[in-house]
Amino acid sequence: MHPRHPLPHYRIHLIAATLVGTVVWWAFPQDISSWRSASIITGWIGCGLLLSSLFLMIREPWLATWLGGLEPMYLWHHRFGVGAYLALLVHPLALAADAWSESATLAWGALSPWQEDWPVWLGWASLLCMMAGLVVSLAPRVPYATWRKLHHLLTVSVIFGGAHLVVLGLDWPLVWAPLLAIFLLLWRILRADYGWAAKPYAVTHTQRLGTDMVEVSLRPLAKPVTGQPGQFALVAFLRGPHFQGCGEYHPYTISAIHSNGALSLGIKALGDCTRHLQSIETGVSARIQGPFGTFLEKPPTGPSLWVAGGIGITPFLAVLRNGALAQQVHLLYLHRNESDAAYADELSGLATRQPLLHLVMVDCANCLPDLQALLPAASELLRPECYLCGPDGLVNAAVTVLRERGVGLERIHFERFDFR
């Protein structure tokens, strides 16, 4: 995603700099060897980066808005996590380098947990759990259910790391660091994973859109979420009279917002859970967190190009359903075949009723679309804002063609929905 205002990204960096700088300033060593100082400093740098990573793991709409959306939050959550691991890995290596000046045996002892006591064991346990958790988190082919279970290795790592600091005899001004880590973990687990922050809804209507797509309408059972066209929500479908949902929170784009607080979501079968949801029925209970996202947050003041692939049509449809367009829109809707063309009839009707909408629907016949031929020429892309939504391969290819035709990154907007 390329936001028009980069300030939220600087806020992320400022938070990390504050947390890292605070712990390093308080724990900065004096009057000890350079290698031992390096060990202490890198250890606390790792702690500060880990706290930053945990902070960005919180899924709160107000925080996501302030920091520019969930996508940059998750991106920097991963980067700070990797940075924390690398810094914490240097921590024991620097201790071994300090011991090397006396003897190789002492250096090896600094790296051998079975020759040490509880503090060192806890430190190595934390580091190994973090290593395993990062491998799982960054592995793209791990099934979601497996990834979700193994991701808790990072939670165990934080607990072991906090215990490592406490057993070492942490100075009281720094006790807040492990306490803050536990607080952030509990916040995420209880409010996001267990849904304490989610609002209750119930499914009122389902509509089959194609072979592997369904639109689900939900009504609020309490105070509704206040979504905008183009945003998405994290939804867990639970159970109904004859249906048992998977209970996992997944992102779904809002395809319609109704005046009574009800929402509609477009769902495509992309995994085990979403495939199961293709047979969802009315009466199923659900929990909704959000809304999130800045895609189409501010309507452009001039013409725009919308490029949608498959179920990526849903944010654009939500805008079209919300009322008449105020500016010229060229909508390129790419789909694999007729059964993949969600909302095709409705879109044709909207294009007939809205003179500012120029709709082009392309059946790609299960082949890669020829974007060089389908996207407007460079002379037609001097002013439009470009909005892309669809599979990563399509979005990346479209960005490449648009950049070749002189469109600046500040005029290309998209959001990714892979929040592992």
C-alpha cells in the first residue's frame, strides 16, 4: 500500500526508537570490557525491538488508523521480530568473545547451556523458541491452522526471556520491560485471538456468487462496527442450527454497508476455513473485529483507474453500492471464467445507471491477463489515481506496467490481506 501521508510510518519508527532507546539508556553498562558491554547492549536492543514487535501485534482499529493500517503494522512487526532475534543472538556470542581473551574453554562454557545454571538455560530456551517461531512465521507454505499453533512458540519465547531477566536479578527500573511484554501478549491473546474486542453478529442472508464464492450478510446483535466502503473486517464464524464454523478470525472485505448497521462480506474459497464457509447458513453466529484498512479511504478529486481481480472486486462494489460516483472511474474487472465473475450482472446494471463508470470485464480463460494491452496507455494515465485489488501476482504485474507508463508510486494504491 502506498499512503498519501507517510506520517503514520514515522510513528512506527518513533515507537521503536523510544522503546529501544529507553531500555538501552537505563541498562547502559559502565566500567566493563568492550565485549561484555556489547553483550549487554545488544541484549537490551533485542528486548526493545521485541517490545516494538509485540506492540505492533495489537489489532485495535484506533491504533491501526493512527499507524497507517494493519499492513504496515504487520510488516514492521515481522522486521522488528527478526531484528530482535539477530540482536539477541549476538548477546551470547559477545559474552563468548569476552571469555575468549582468557581461554577457549571459558568461551565454550559461555555458549554451553548444560555447563551453566537456570538463567542461562532460560535465555537459550527463549532464543531457540524464537528461532523456531520465526521460521514458522515466515514460511509461506505452512497451512494456516498449523502456523497458528506453532506461532505460539514466540509467546513461549517471550515468557522464557522475561524469566531469564528476572532470574538474573533485574534492576527495579527495568522491571517494566518484561511486565510490558506480558501485558502486550495478554492484550493480543484476549482481545484479538479470543475476541474480547469483537462485536456479536448473526448471518441473515447468503447468496451464491459462483462456484467458490458466496456473499454473507450479517446483522449486529449489539453496537455495530462502523465500516466504510473499501475497508475490511476480521470475522470469526461460529455455529448455527446445522453449521459449525471454524472459529478463526480471517480478513474479509466489506462488500456492502447498510443503514441499520448490517454488513455484507464477499468470501472466496482460498483455504480450508473459507472453503467450509461456502455452505454457511442463516442463523450462524459471528464475531467481528474492525473495521480496518485505508484502501479507498478518501475519494479521489479527479479520475481514477480501478483494477480488480476475482474477489478483489468487493471493495469497489462497496463504493458503487454506496451511491453515485462524483468522478470518472475506469473499472477493469479481470476474472478467470464465467463462474469466477462475482457480481457481474450487478456491475453491468451499475454501469448502465452510472454514466461516470466505464466498466470493462475480461474473461481470462484461466490464463494470465495481458495487462500491457488491457491497461490504459501512458497518455491516459497522466492524472488518474490507480487502485488495485486482487491476487498478489496480478497486483505486482499491474504495478510494473503502471510504473513503466509513468505513474508515480504516490498514485498507486493497494492493500495486502496476508496477516501471518
